[in-house]
Amino acid sequence: MKKYLFILISLFCLAGRVSSQIPTPQLSEMRGIWVASVVNIDWPSEPGLSDETLRLEADNVINRVARMGLNAIFLQVRPSSDAIYKSDIEPLSTYLVGTDFSRQMSFDALEYWIAAAHRKGIELHAWVNPFRVTQKADFPSAENHIQYTHPDWLITYSEKLFLDPGLPQARDYVCRVVMDIVNRYDVDGIHFDDYFYPYPVKGETFNDDKSFALDNPDNLSRADWRRRNVTEVIRSVGDSIRSVKPWVQFGISPFGVWRNKRDDERGSNTRAGVTNYDVLYADIMKWIDDKMIDYVIPQIYWESGNKFADFDELEQWWSKLSTPSTRIFVGHAVYKINDGKTPKVGWNNKNEMPTQVTKVRNNPRNDGSVYFSYRQFNRPDIFEFDNYLANYFYKDKALQPPVCKGESGEINITHLERDGRNLNWDVEGDTSQVRFYVVFKTLRDEKEKIGSNESILLITDQRGLTLPLTVGRRHRYVYRVAAVDKYRRLHEMSRQITIRE
């Protein structure tokens, strides 16, 4: 059994994906959601909440995410060169503490989120905005905020402040902030979104003349130089993460169009006014080709049939970039559902989003979906899409796709036994490498299903569980337990135990 599992994992990493003609789950699938802290979009609901309320709101988010069958949270931990965690580099975010920058919190919010998510079998990826400094030039910040400590690193653009990617010291600073998170927290990933060089504003110029003159030894064009600057940050962050915690994934969520075909034969058949390569200076294809990143979540935020950027065209285009070392997940725009357009057309069609998810799941080169953003599921006008997820698409649980790098050694579950209403087990191997335990359960007469999504009862980082109380007629169930390591690899299942409930 052990050899069989590791052969399966190796084949999955090398060959990639298992085909499916219907949207049935694979054992591994990304089911993620973005939780934004900037301008208090998702969490916290407003600045300056008490520590108790902050924890309560975090619990409510995590519990609902679990109920919808999702298995990853992309939590925005650095919205504007500030932190929702305890940092010696950057101040606590105004979105967390308001303007009381001297506040002493009784808990570390990021540490709390990680622990609470892992108890539910949910990964926590730290979402970082690399270059954004403030939403407005007069943004309220603590004295140790970078807008005061290093104004010489900043560029004002459209009344906002940005780190200048053209300055080596600014690029190094971004890497230092990221590695502070990686070294001190048990995060599952570091996540950058689509804000590299800023989106263009008509009549505005991003004036990086000074850094362009100072640091361009290869005499590159302005566009190529900017792409080099962003790539240097991506390379540096990726190499640094892999050197200390290779199981921590590094991923990017770019704008949904790399380049239009009219500008590059490798591009998509689209007519987007903004592209990653030409406008945001993000050379995603190079990052994939050079194995700098572990996953890409393109923000394909258009409906099927859009005349400028068709979802179907882009979903297929991005999926072809999938490689054994860089997985493709699709970013979905839940916020666009029911946006008031012509009834039953586009986002006002209740089947648009479920159909998009079905297309993603039926494409064997995709590994899952991520939804923007959490608060959209609180709206009454999203055609009960949350119920689609909970009761149809994600009715059965799924593990995260494995990371095809690194080794953790064997981790075996031993001495699985019942003690009253408790199910307990021991572990042999390096327990520091265990991320989750998976408890499988089936009726004894259907024990051939054990090990499938349908048979997953629980995913958690806790060892042991309490069995349900039963009344009336009881059945015989088979239980088995397996460990999932930090590389998301499922290890050998334990012996089975039969319990009458």
C-alpha cells in the first residue's frame, strides 16, 4: 500500500492531472478563497475592534469556509506596507488597530488564523502586496511606517504611494518582509496578487526616471527594465523561501490576460486594454519557465462570451501553461455575480459561475479554483452560489495538490484504537513534518471506497477525535487514518478498525 501511494503521488507530480468528464472531485484539489484586509473588505469588519471581536470574526470566517467545503484561505497580511501580525519591521495595520498605533494586542492575529484554520484542515497562505505603500498619500500610519522611514524609496502616483521596484534596496526590503513571515510563522504559502507596477491612470505618469538612470547596467528599454525589476523580486523571494522552508509554496495571482495575440503570437485570443507583460510589467511566462513560482491563480474575472476577454478562451490558455512544478488554479469573480446586466445574460445568469467552475474541474490541466472574496458570500443576490459549493461541487472533502519537491520521510499511523467515544492513534516518523491527519470512514459493506473523497470524514492537525453519539439502529463503520506531510503528500493509511455506531 505504501509503495502504491508514493507511486501514485510521483505520477501525479510528473504527469500532472487526472481527467474527469463530470465535476467529481479528485483526492487533491485547490478550493481557495481570498480574505482581504485592505479597507476592511473581509476581515476585520472595521478598524479598532477589540481582541475578542477580532478572534470571533476570524472564527466565523474559518467556520463558514469549512462549511462550504473550501480548503485554503489566502489571508491578506500586508495590505499597505503594514502588518496584521507582530512585526519588528512594519507597524500594525490601520485596518486592524485604527489610528491607535501604540496599541498592545493580547494575541498575534496571524498566529491565531493559522492555528484555527489548521484545526479545520484548511491551509493558510499569507497574501502580501509587494509594492503598495498607501491607498492615499495622506494615509494614516505609525511613525515607523516606510512612508516616513524611507520616503526616498517611494513614488507618488495617482495620490497613492508605491515602493519603487527600480531600487535594489526597495526590492531587498520586500524580500526581507516576506522572509520575516516565513521564518516566524507556520504559513502554507506566500501569495502575491496582481499589483506590481500600478495599473495605469489616464493623464498620470509613474515617474521612475531617477532609478532608471541609476540602476540599468544592461541599458534595457524602460519596459524591459521594469520587467527585470519585478522578476528580480520574484526570483529573490522564491529562492529565499526554498532555502529555508521548501514546503512553503510561493504563488502569484496575476491579471487575467498575459498578452493579446495581436501583440504576441503566444498570447491569448483577447483584446484586453491591460496586460501583465505590457502594462503591469509582470513576465508570468518567464517565472513559470524558470520555475520561480509554485502556482499561478490568474484572475479570469470575465464571463463566458465576453468580446474582449472570454472566460473560456482564457481558462484554456492559462491551463496550457501548467507544468509539474507550477500548478494552475483559476481565480473567479464572485463579486461580479448578478451585477445588474440584462437578465439571464452574463453575470445575471445564475448558471454562469457554476458553469465556470465545472469547466475548470473538467479540464485535466487545472488543479482547482479560488474565489474573490469572502464577503461576497454574505450577499443575498449571488444565486445561492455558496450552496452550490457546499452541497454539490465540494460536498466531499479534498486535500491540497501535492508540492512536487522536497522529502519528508515516512510517516506511519500506528495503534489506531477506540477508547470509549474517542478514536486515538500514534505516529511513527518525523511528526514535525505532519501538516494534517485524514480520517477516512465508510460503511463496512462499502469499505472498498475508503481512501476516496467520499470517505473523508475529517481533515485536521489534531490527533484523535470524538466519535458521534448514536441512538436507535446502529451500523458498522470502517475507519482508517493517514498523515499528510507539509509537502501535501498523503502517506500510508493505518490498519482499519471497525466500530459499531
